[in-house]
Amino acid sequence: MESVIITYIGRELIGEPEQLLLKNDTPLLESGILDSLSLLKLLVFLEEEFKVPVDEFELIPENFNTVNAICAYIRSWQASRVSQ
Amino acid sequence: LSIHHLVKSVTKFLDLRHAHLYLIALMRPLIAFLPAPLAYGVACLRGDWRYRLDTYAREGIMCALTDVLGDQLNPAERARVTRNYFRLRSCEAVDMVRLAGRGRALARLVEIRGLEHIEAALAAGKGAILCSAHFGSFDSCFSLIGAHGFPITVIGRWPYKFGRPIERFFFQLLIRKPVEHHRHRPNIQPRGQFDTAVQAAAILRQNELIGICLDPPVLAADRRRAVPMDFLNGQALLLPGAIMIAQLTGTPVMMTFMRREADWRHQVLEISPPMPLDGDTVTAFRCCLAVVEAAIRQDPSYWSLWYPLSNLVKLGLLPEKTIKAHDKFEAITDKWSEWE
């Protein structure tokens, strides 16, 4: 999951990915990689890829600050769906 | 506490240098609800008065028209456009007050064309984005659509810095309250939050309307992602965010403009069919911006961003040095010009 998200961010949200070595714990909001519009793009991608509806994302910075945080959020959402 | 201190404190609080403006602000509701021919007649007189007496603003607008539009207007046309600029701003102030209550006082003066495009978009279930510009009564235009029962939320920043508490009071009472009253939610005000676009997308997914202007001067924090676009003989720095949201959510985009009839009180609000959004975001944005530019070129007086000149500098249409010749006026009226 991490590599899929990193590849997407590198390809679609960062114009020149080779200029930035994106890691799982790279701060996405503070570094400016994620802004308002790129966050929406990412959420639409996550909805298509992992079936997490955009509306169901809890929009707090902690959930999007790193790739690790995004993956943790998706996993917890998936786990809650399974338990339901 | 002496009388002298009391008078000094009250004077400081009210900033009596602007006493005549407070008086005008207080009279506005009274004037606005006069019979329409009289209300808009007074507004035009007020516009003519500002045209004659507000020398700095008049010269500033004429300078902006010359520098930006080049020889599109001859001197007589420039003078007419400038006079109409002041008239329109005064009439727009009346429009806003007439939105009070159910907004019928304004609604009965406005013919809406193209509502069927909104109805078709909502029937398709993906909401719609209504794009406009700082053109004519754009704020009242969005509110009127709300008053017709369509759930609309506007993306746009309200001024938030006021020199005196009383200015904030008048602004809230005479502009923000009547305008937002007809909208489904308070404005989404983009000031660098990370979730603005997601909020807009969530609203569209609820099959509602978003209203937005395509031409706001870009904040310093957003300059990095602004795109230079051909606009009014220059390169304007603008954000194509509305179009990107439309493309990501599959929402149709319609252009909306409100224009006045020759009698100044009747208006026509036109809603276009959905704009083509094929291709990349910048191409689609260019297409929508071309409609805005055509509307401005057809009658430049409708575009309120001619003044203060700082708007044009922020857009990138005028160099910084142009503003220095007019900075005295800017300092006095910048905060007033939007709602006076």
C-alpha cells in the first residue's frame, strides 16, 4: 500500500519526483507536497484504489501528514468495515 | 474621566474622519427600500457624485483602463466607463440590501435565463459549479440563485481586517448578513487551509451548487501553484482550482453573469450551458477565462477589480510602480471601497 501511494504522489502530485526522495515518513503537508487541491486528487485516487469513500475520510492533518499516516488510516478504516 | 477624554475616546472609536461614510452606510437601507426607480436613481446620483469628487479613484481607474486595455477605449469611452464603474458599485450596494428577507425586492427586478441548465445538472446528481468573476452584482447573483431554492455555497474570502470595530459592524449588517442569508452554508473562505477543495467536493457530492469567481487576486501563499494565464492583454496569475475540482468530481461548470438594463434597476442573470472541460485543467480553465474576458471587454465598467490598483498588481496585470502614484488614495479608501 505504501509503495502504491508513494508512486502516485511522485508521479501525479510532484512535478519532478526525481528531485525529491519521498519516504514513508516525509511530512507531506509541512513540505507543501500536499495542498488543498492535491489532497483532493489523492483522496479521489485512494477512493478508486482502496475503496475508501472521500466523504468518509476524517479530515484532520494527522491523517495525511505522512504516507505512513495515510496507510494507517486506510487500514483502520478497512478493519472497522470488516468488523461491521 | 473628563468630558475631553470621553469625546476623544468616542472619536477614536468611530474614526470621525469617515463620518460622512457612516452616514451613507446608515442611509443605505432606507434608500434601498425606496421604490426601485428612486432607489437606483439615488444610487446612480451617488455614483456620479463619487465620479466627480473622488479624484484619486477616478484617476486610478482611468489609469488602470489605459494601462491594461491599451487603446481599446478612447478618452471619452474611458470617462464613460469610469463613471459607470462608480454607478454600478453604488447600484450593487442597493442590490445587497434588497436581498434582505426573502430577497423579493431584488428578485422581482432580475430575469434569470438558463435555470434549466442548473436543473438538468442537479437531475444528473453531481451538483454544479457556477463560475463568475468580480463582475457586476456577482455576490447578489449567487444569493439570488439561493433565494430561488437552489442549495448554493460560495467559495470566496470576506474581508476580515477592519480599521475600526464599527466598520466590521456595518460590513456584517449591510453586506455579509443579507448576502449569506440565502446561501446554504457560510462561505468557504480559502486562506491556506488544507481541506478547502475537499469541502467543495463533499458539497458537490451532496448534489448541491458551488459558486466561485475565477479571477480573485492570488494570496502570497498560493503564488507557487498559481498559473500565468493570458488575460486582458497581459499574463494574470490565477488559480484553476475550480476547474480541477470539476474535473475530479465530474461536475459540470456553468458561467454566470448579471448585467443591468439601461434603466439601471432591472437586471438579467444569464447562466450558460455547461462549459467543455475536456483536456487538461489549464486548457479548460483558459476556455472559461475567455468567457470572463469577453464579458469584461464588452463592458469594462462591470469589473470591480479595476480599483484599488493593488488588485491589478496582485493579478500581475500592472507593475508595482503604478500603485505608488495612487497610494495616498489606497490608504484612505481601500477598506471602504468594497462596501461603501
